[in-house]
Amino acid sequence: MTNPFILIARIRVKEGKVQEYLKIAKEADDAVKSSEPDMLIHTFDQDPTDPLEFTWSEVYRTSEAMVHHINNPAVVAYVEKHQEIADKFEIEVYGNITDETIKAIQALKCPLQAL
């Protein structure tokens, strides 16, 4: 059963690490676009007023698609590298998701706000 929902991830990169962050973000973005058909929308934007702030906007077809995303090897590598080069990683979810999906997101050890 489909139950689309929106995920917003807000990132703040450490000073001097933007180019390194853009590289790992592109690697993850390319891999996700080619391997996750149940991610309906996947955008990556830099804040026009603060070059250290970034936002991922993602729409998933199902909760299972989010669990698949978290376990995607490119995403796993991104999260590991991210911890070294970013000061903030916060996730907001809008819509209904399963308990399994909540637990998978919480395992990333970043603040989660499920609305």
C-alpha cells in the first residue's frame, strides 16, 4: 500500500568544508536517482543567504522506500562522511510513517521531528 510522505533534511556544513560536502552530496544524489524508484522527488538546495546551510527535500512513495534509502550503500557512505564535515543534520517528516521507519531514521542519530 502506498502512503507518500515528505522528508526534509537540514544540514549545516563546517566552515571550509563546503566543497567536500558538495562532492559527497552529489555522489549520494546520483546513486539515489539511479537506484530508488520509490523516491518520487529528491532535491538538494543551498540556502541563498547562508552558504553553509543545505536542504534535502524528498518525497517517498512508502515507508519501506525510506528504509531502503537509509540502507542504500551510497547513503550509508554519505552519512558516515557527513559526520566529519557538518555541524547539523536535522530531519523533519510530514505524513504518516511506520514505526520501523521511525526507528531506522533514529538510528542515524540525528534529531527527528515527525509531524
